[in-house]
Amino acid sequence: MKIISPCISICKTDPVTGFCYGCARTNEEKRRWKKENTAIDWKKSNLKEIAQRMKGWQLETFEESYNYKLKNGISLFKKNLLEKE
């Protein structure tokens, strides 16, 4: 079973919190997601953890884009960027 990365292509880190504006992960969490041997249970847990870090429009935007990515293989944000090119 594969867990899709929570990256929604908004890759900027808040200098105060250390969390990505798009997915609310730390840089270390991003690195861990890319490792082949990272456990699926850790990824599932991390998805829950990052959702708890978000609220309001950030959470709504993340959920909309991530759900789109799960269904279509590309984040909604990235899709919109590609359409502008």
C-alpha cells in the first residue's frame, strides 16, 4: 500500500513555526516522507498530525488540494499553475 505525499506544491516554510505553508510539515518530515524505508504507519500518523497543525482556510485549502491529488495524481494548485503556462 502506498500513501500519497501531502505535498500540495506550495513549498514555502514559515520562518517562525518551521512549518510549510502548504502542507504544514517540517523540513525533517518532508525528508522522511521521501525515504523508501519510512513506515506506512508513520506516514498515516504524520498526515493526522499535520492536519491538526492547520485551521481555517489553510486546512480547507489543504484538504481540497490533497483530495484532488489523491483522485487525479496532481495537486489542485499545481494543476492551476500548469493551466496558466
